[in-house]
Amino acid sequence: MAEPSARQLLRRASTLKIVKQEEVSPAEENFHELENGGETEVGGDSPGAIPQDGHKSQGWEKISKSIDLSAVLNAAAPPLEEGGTLDLSTEDFRQGIPYRFKVHLEQLPGKTLVVTCDPTDGAAVKISTHEKEGIVTYMCTLVPLKQGEFTISTLFGKKHVLGSPFKVKFDSPADASLCSLNEAPEACRTSVDANTLTFCVHTNQEREGLLTASAKSLTSKASVPVTISQSGKSHYDVEFDANDGKKYRLTIKFDNQPINGSPFLLHLSDASVCTATGDGIVRGVVGQENHFDVSTKGAGPGKLKVKVEGKSQAVVIIKPKEDDVYDVTYFPKKVGSYQITVLWLEEEIPGSPFLIQCYKPVGVTLPKPEKSSVYMVGELYKIKIDAKESGEGTLEASSVEEGGADVNVTSPGKGQYRVEVSPKTVGTLHVRITWGGVDVPGSPFPMEVNCKPDANQIVVSSPVYGVGSLKPVVLELNTEKAGAGKLKAKCIGEKSKSVAVTVSEGPSKIREVTFEPTKPDIYTLWVTWSKTQVPGSPFTINLHPSDSTSCQLIGAPIAPEDWQEPALLNINTLGAGNGKLEVKAEGESSGAVEGEHLKMREKDGGEMEISLVAPAPDIYKVYVSWGGEEIPKSPFVLNRITPDAEKCSVSISRFGPAWDNDIILFVDAATAGNGQLVALAVGKTAGDVSNCISVTPDEKEYGKFEVKFSPDQPDVYTFTLEWSGKVIPGFPCQLNRMPYAPDRVTVFEQPQGIMNVGQDIAIGVDTSSGGPGKLTATCSAMKGGDIPVEIKTRQDEYKFRVSFTPSDEDIYTLSVFLSGQHMSGSPFKINLIPVDASKVTASEPMFPQGPQGPCEVLLGTENAGNAEITALCMGNKSGRVPVTVKSVGENQHKLSFTPPHPDFFTMGVKYGDKKITRSPFYVNTHPPNAKMVTVTPPETTSLRQTIQFAFNGSNAGFGELKATAFGDTCGNINVITDIDIVNSQYIVKFFPVDPDIYRVCVKWGEEEVPGSPFIINLLPLDASLVEAKTIHFPDKAGSEYAYVTVDCSKVGVLPLVTSVLGDETGHIDSEIEELPNACQNVKFVPPRDDKYSISILFNDEDIPGSPFVMNIVSPQPEKVKLISTSIPNQLLPLSRSGSTDSHL
């Protein structure tokens, strides 16, 4: 049999059913959403209550199930039979909580559904309709207003529908303060596979209530769907998917009241971002502390747990190390494999569990050489390793010092290893030995390495002893370069027996061999280094008493004329006893003679030869002593100076500026040997005037003279000094005794050709008219540093070549002085910088005398090299205008032209054959016109960032841009105006710090540019600062606007987003009207009497009070009742008469 149609079922009127979700119109869905505020409702006697079998509902789906009216109003009642009645007198309804049901009836003309409550003040009743295919769906809402028992009648065409009337009992809401969660919601966790969060709510009370919940992502500020299911009596599960960030706000209410702790701030824990690092997470050492770090940065709140399992129970210690980083320490007791499990909020982190091997430190046996032995370069040494009890692992060895040794590891088996080390360098060597990557005890092992012994590298000092006494004899040896060896010594006297010898070691490989003589005798001392005699061994030491008076000089001293040849003294010590010959020498000027210059050697028959090689020409005294006492005729004088004019030195004592002032020179010939000083003078005009010269020896100091020249007329003299017929260095010289005049020194020769880096640049200087004085010169580079200058005398003697060699492309300053004063034209600038027009700097065109006066442009050519400046100026109407180029300083030039009348001029400038960077210049001498200034607005307008405008006044005539800025609250602020020369525009910028409305006023001349002042709103984009000022109700529907006046003066610039929805009318178009003082009207014309909800959003957030509810009812005073309002008291709408009474 075919199933009856929906229309047939309705005609039977046996049951009233709620339509399925897909049969609900958009208007109906909106009704549900507005009534519930997006929350999920579960429990109590509300429509969509959880059936007794524990069926799980989600959101508003529960009220869309196909259930009959009796199930809607009484879940425990049996199904209604045809013509049956409803008895709901025992139902438990809560005051203030809405309950909804739907009734489907066939549309009959002139009939409507009416739902009433008796008495009428017991509950508010709301009915809305929706028609589809002739079937009308009535959505009925009861809102209990007070406690008590009431009768509900449902009439259609003035006749009761099936089950009407029925009685209901309204009770007070449940106590939400008794509700609790099963766990603290802040300890949430999520994973890659499952992001659903579930919390169990216990109502902790017998009576039933309505549980609602909502969730919002604090990351995107978007609402998140929440699912509520009943898991038992008074137990509910609240779930939502945490896929939108890691921070959420969860609000849970019971009978429209927040439960304890609601709303809850949730910070999700994510173990997948945790990491474990360190040696301890890779390997372990038995019996030692093993460490690794666990980083939980970005993982949210939680608790770290670590478990180490393996061959033995390992103690684990967790300590906070720094922010979100923990130090984990564990102590394994046995060798073997271990598993380390790391949990964050009971969830394993990436890589967990970690599988590692724990090793036991190995035993090390080193060879034990004798106390005196050392390690040698090139020898092979073996280190024995016993690893039988060390578990599984790999033995590795290497030299810490790169290239310090060749290291090899071998194993004969059974856990035994040999580390073979062959040192390659001298010094301290370290060998690192690891087992399983862990240093064995004592690693790295130090080894002191030395070379093989070499006695020839020992430096032996002469024996030290007291002549003629029995004091200890000490022999010092330096073994630093002799390698590793052992020093031994023995001593025997000619008449004495063997004498005890001691060997001691001092710092830096210095060793001393010492023995004490028992009586005057001749002793022989043998010294060996690793069985090889050291240089000079055996040593003979004569300790008989000495007699210096018996020493005699054999013949005369042998002193060749050439002072560089050795001078010899032969001393006969035969018969002078057993002593020590000591010699020292010093020159009168050169001081003591040491080292290779003074030698002594023993000849046959007790004869000693002393050799002196003079380090410099000088008169030397040689002191000779025997046994500590000078021998007869000591000291011996050796004149090692031969006549040598080169050794004469001349200094000026007096050189007066006037031509007739005496010139006095001092000549020092003390080291020039025996000779005669001669002075000559020849004047260019006067001829030989040597008779005007006097030479006087110094009576106090040998070899020094005073030379005085007293000219008898002005002239340029050639002055010569000779020593024993040879000219003294520096002579002959020119003595200019002409009148002193530095400004008469001239340049007679300029640099020729192209000047290049690395080649001499020279000028010729003529001093013949400058009088007496010394010509000097200096040169410096602009980049820094002094350049050597060479001055050479030309053939005329009073003419000089002054030159220097430039090392870089630079600007050089050459200064030439005569006796410290600049010559004419000095200093000279030599520019070797390559010509580069792009490096010419230029100012903006200036009018020092106003727009009718000359226009000037300053050019800087300091870094642009040397080139000619050319300029061409053309006016649009004036044609070609003359331009003058004038030097106004070093590397500074001024271009100027005078406009014949107001015009627009273009001036092109070249440096050499290339245009400079700023060329061409545009000059507008027309009267200023601010309207022609163009503006480029800022790219960004944010707090604590520079806000920048660009203004172009190229076509605005003669004028100057000025800018000021101030904030409505903070007042005047600093504005910087720069000129962008490259783009011919002005840059105006400022730096806002505080939220405010900033106004930038810009003028060209005295007139504001278009758009000024420019307003930049940097107030916060915070919906909570938007204020609803007024709510206006129209007299009746369809007649005039209803509107809400919103004040946006405290927020930044963003458009309001509005939505108007009527319960019966549905969506209504709204308008936004701009008002003064940053206010706006959100308005709409209500087409009919209805309840309208106005949502106003700013920056995707509801402003305070939104949504606003307007109940538009045409004037029927006898039916006006206040049901509810969601508008704050301070925003109650104005009545038609202007009072504050509500119309809702």
C-alpha cells in the first residue's frame, strides 16, 4: 500500500509533526539562530530535548527531527491516538527559558492558528508562519514569565487542535552554580590526527535544566560549532573541533546561567612541536649522569614525563632549565639497550620512544716508562684498552692536535684493543679515545713529545769560577734544542783525585754542572749528553794563583790604516800563573765593543791574541786584566779612524735673514780621522771671497771646528768645505744672501702633458729673487695621508724641481715654502680624479632677490675631476637666456641667469661632454599657484611608522612648500620637509606615536594646496569604543525610517557592516547615513509591524548593544506590553513623544 502524502496526514489530524531540516525555509533557520544566539540547547522540556535512550543531538538539528507534538511538549508521554488529548500538567518548565514547537496545517482561507496562555501574564506567546505547497508551518514559542500552573490553548479557526488545551507548570530555573567540569579545561591537548576537545559537565542536581554552550577561536575571532550530548543523568558531553588556532574561549550555561568558571580560556597543548636534543638522547654511559634537553616552546601548557626502560631501572630527574626548556638526567646501571619515552601531557613527542645503547667506561692501561724517559718524535707507542665489560660499541682514537700524531686502532679480539700512536711534532700531544662516542676515563691522554738527543745542539757557556780560590766551578748548558737526553759529567785534577760533580736543571732547559775543587790544581771536566760529549768537552780549568804583573805586551799593536781591518794585541801570559785573561773595549763615541768585534784566542807558549774589529771609526781603549787585575800599560789605545770627509757633520749655528748677517757653521770631524779643514767661498758677482771666512778649532772638544762667513756684499755664493782635500758631504752649497722675499719665488715650469697616477708630477721653482732661506715642500691627499715630496737642485742652483708621485686618483695639495712661508701661488691643487659628471653636486635653483632677480644654482665638483662647465638656458616664451659660470671657492661654482619676464625656463648643464645628474633644471618664475601642486599620498598609515607625502610643485609657479601637522588630542607634532632633488619633489613626513586623528596642513606660498588639510585617522579599530547614541522608532510601519545613531569618533576608519532581520519579514535592506562629528545613522523603513533585529558590526565585531531589537507595532495602546529588551538601559529608544518609555 502506498504511503499517504503529507497533505493526507495533516487532514487526518491524528498527529502534528515537525518538518525535517531540509523542509525548513531560510527564514525559519534565521529565526532559530536569532532566538538562541548561536548556542546549543540540550535537556529540560525544550524542543529537541535528548530522548531517554540517550540519543546524541547536534546544535539545532535536534528540533528538526520528525517527531510529533506530544514528543515536543512531553518526551515521556505515549503517542497520541486519533482524537486524543494532551495532559502536560506535570511538566517542569523553567521561567525565562523559551520553548518552541511547530504545527503543520493545510492552508484554509480565513483561518489562522492562535496560541493563548491562561492567565495571560503567565507566558509570552510568539507565532510565525511559513508556507510551502499549500502547507503552512506555524512556529510557536512560549517564554515563561513567572512560576505557576497555566493552561495553553492552540486554536485553528477558533477550534482546538488535537490535544488542546493542555496544562503546563512553570518552575524557577535550575542552579547553575552547582554545575562542574570533570577536568580543568586549561589542560587541553590536541594532536595531528585528532583535534576534537571533549568536556564532561555534571549538573550535580536532581532537577533538569537547559545546557547551552558556545566556543570562539581567539586566533581568528570566529565562532566554532559546539556539540552537546547527554551521557547519563545530570551528565553531558560538550565537544568541539579545535581546528582554528590554539586558543579558544568556551562558554557553558545551565538554564541560561554560566556554570562555575565559565567562560573558560583554553590553550591547546601540542606535543608535536616538542623536541629532544643532546648526547643523552643518542647514547648513554653506565654509572654516570646522562643529560638531554626537551624543548616545549609553542607546545602550550602541560606536564613533562620521561621514562627510561632497559636492562636496569634508571633514575630520571627533570629540572626546568630556561623558558619552556627542561634538563633531563638519568642514571643507567647496566650495559645494554634502553628505551626513553618522553610524554607531554600524556602524549609522545616526535621521535619518542628513543632507542639508545648504554655503555660502560672502559679500562685503560698505558705503558709506564722509566721516570726519566720521554716520548720521542717518530717512535711508536701502544696504549692497551680492555673493553670486555663495556658492552656493544666501537673504539675510536684520534689526535686532538691536527697533524700532531699518526693514530691507529687494532684489536686482537676478546674485547682487547691497541691504540698505536706515533708522534710527529714536539710538544704536548693529546690522544682522544672514545667508546661508543663517549670519552673513556682519562681521555684525552697527554703525551710530552721531544726530539732524539743531539749533543751538538747544546749551547755551552764558559765555566764560572773564582780565580785563585777554591770556590765552586759552574758550567751552564742550554739543552732546549738538543732533544731528549740525559746529561752526565765527571771531573779529575792533575794532582787531585776524582771530584764530585752535581747536575741540576733550571727553567727553559737550562742545566748547570757544578763541582767544588779541593785544592789549587788543573782540573779536567768531561760532560756528555746521552753518551756524546758536548761542544768544548773536556774542559781544562786551572785553579793555581795568578800574577798579572808578569803579563807583557809583545811588540806594538798592529793597526792597519783601514779601520775595518782587525787590530791585534799579543799578550804573553807565560809565568803569570794560572789565571783568566779578560778583555773589554770601548770607543770614545761608539761605546762598548761586544760580540764578534772583540775576540781572544790562546796561542802556543802561553801567548794570547786579542783581535778588535772596530764597529765604527773611533778611538778605542782596550782594557786587559789577568786574574781580575789589569796588566801593565792597560788600557791600550787603538785609533781606528782614517781621514774620511764622509764622516764629517755640519750644523748651522747662525743664519741671519739679512744679507750682511754672519753665517756660523759647526763642523764635527771627531770621527773623521786626522785631517785639515778648509773653507772656500765664491760669489756669483763678487768672485772668490774666501778671505771672508774664518776656521777656529774647538779648544775643549777634539775634532770640532767653528766656521764663520761674513759676506761683504749681497750675492749668491757657492760655499765649499773640504776635509784633507776631500769635499765634505753636502758641499758645495748655495748661500743666497740676497734680500729675503718669499713672494718673489716663482714657478717657471708647469707640469707637461697628461698627469697620471704613478707618474711624477713636477713644477720648477725659481728662488733667485727670494733672498736667503730654505726651500721646503709638503703634499697631502684629500682622502688622507702625506705624500713624499722630492726637491732637486737644477743647474742654476737657485732653481729647483719640486715633484711627487701620486698613488691614487685623488685631489692633492702641494705646498711650497721658503723658510717656512708660502711662495707665490702656494698651496697648489692638483686634481687627478677622473672626470665624472655624475659626481657633480647641485643645489635647487634659488632666487636670492626674488623671482624677478637672478636665478642661481651652486655646483660642487670636488669629486668630479677637472672639466669645463657649460650651461644652456631656454625659456618657453623668452627663448635663449645667457648663463654665467663663476668660481666661488675651491671646487665651487655658481651658475646664474636673469629671467627677462615670468616664464618657464629649462637649463641644461654639462661637465666636460656629459650632463650632470640634476640636469636639466626647471625654473618657474610665474606667480605661485597652489592649485597646480600635485600630491602622492602615503603608502602606509600606521602608528609608530613614518608617514610620508610627496608634493610636486614643478607647475605651481614660484613658491615654497610649508607643512605643519597636529593631532586632535596630542596637539602639534614635528614635521620634516625634505627636497627630493632627483624626482623634483618635496617630501613631507612625520612619525605618529599616539592613537589620534592627525591633520597635515600644506601650503604653497601662502595658499593651501588641494586636499589640505590631509586627515589621517589613526584611532584604534576597537568595536567596543563605538557608541550607539539614539534609537528612533517610526510612528508606524512603512511610514518613515527607523534608525540607530552611532558615534564612531573614537575609532579608526572602517565601514560599518549592518544587517536588519524581521521575525516575519525576514531580511530588510538598510542604509548608512553620514552625520557630522563622525556619527552615522543606520536606518531602514520597516515594511510592516514586526520584531526587527538590527546587527551593527565594526571590524567584524558587534558594537556594544548589538544586535538592537525593535518591535514595530502600529498604534494599539490597549495591546502594548513590555516583553523583553536586549538594549542597555542607557540606550532605551525614544518614544514618539520624545520620552524614554520603551515601545518593545
